[in-house]
Amino acid sequence: MGRQFRALRVADVVHQHLSSTINSNHRPVAPPWLKAVEKIPPAEVLTRTVPVALQPPNPRLRKPRRTYRPQQITYEEDELRQTFFKDHPWELARPRVVLESDGKDAQRYDWSKGLYQDGLALCGECVVQRQMWLMNSGMTKEQAYDVARREFYALRHREEVERRVAMEEARMMGGYFKGSLLVDNMRQEDRVFESWKSWAKRMTAKAEATRGQAYTSFGEETPFGSAPTESADSAQIQE
């Protein structure tokens, strides 16, 4: 693609238009973007620039692909998160609060004191940050993961014991705990299924009674005369 000089002449054209005013009483006003265009003129070439290469090129690729696509940004914690949540998949099902006050909450945490931090609920991210601090302190990746995981298990066990004791104390004082939403839905589904089962039994018994009554009433007197029998049918066939 050739060079485009039309965009570079925008400032010159505006200056010529401002200077060639016919009415001297009317003073034209320069547009607010004129100084910015003069300081930073538009590009001459309209092709896209190649992004900065964050990774060395692969010599095995004959034809480069995804040249203009930004490369993937990776962090040191990504591998640690993948390892932890692969070993503890149910931690992803726990609800988390991701709301921050000023965006600087991570600067207030001191991971040298352990996993428990004021204002932060225990989660997998605590294990990752604690492991990173231990690795920066001289431990290997496996040793830091074992230490952080041991602390995580101890805190989780303490939380479960506190929750169980609080529930037992509340029940002793007359507290009542309903089931979860999933349990309530399953109970309602069971009640609907049992009512449908009883209705289906009644309909099946009624259908069987109607079917049996049709066979037993064959050849009996009806309001419109006697019902046809096999002898009458055979006589009609012989005639």
C-alpha cells in the first residue's frame, strides 16, 4: 500500500482556510484539534504495526501466523493456580467476593504472617500468594506448595469445627435450620412425583376396569335390544 499524504496536509489546509478569509470583520476560530495534529501528525502508512515480540520466534514455522495478534501474557502465579485448583476442584464452587474498595487491597496483605489475612476470606488465591512468598524466600516450588497447603488444611478444618459448634449451640437454644435450596427442590420434586404416581395408578385401574367391563357385557340386554352374539353373526354369514 502506498503512502497517503492527504492526512499530513490537514493542518496546512486548515491554516490556508483560516488565512484566506474574505470578511475582515469576522475572525475565524481555529479548531481545538489543530495543535494536536501539528504536534502529532497522522501516519503516512495505513498498514498495522507489528506488536512487540514477547516470545522468541519459532524457526520451525515456515509461514508466520497470527502476526498482528497480541501474544499471550502469562504470569508466574498462573501455573501455581492451575496446580492448586487441579488438586482441589471444589474450591472453585465456593462463592467469592471480588469487590475492592480502591484497587490496592493486595498491597495491604502481608503473606509472611501466613494464609490468614484481615479482610480476606480463605480461598485458593491465598495459597497461591503464600506459595509465591515462600518461593521468593528460598524454598522450592514443591516445598512451598506443601507448606502452604498444610496451613490451608488447618484453617479449613478450624472453620468447619467453628461452623459445626455454632450450629450445635444454636440448636440447643431452639434454633431451626432449613435445608438448602437444592434439598428443598428435591423434596418438592419427590412430592410431585408421588402425587403423579398415585394419579397414574388410579387411571390405570380405571382403564383396566373399563376394558374388562367391555368384555363382560358382550351378549347382554341393552336399552336398544339384545347385543349381537356369535350365533347371530354366524347365521348372517351363512345367509
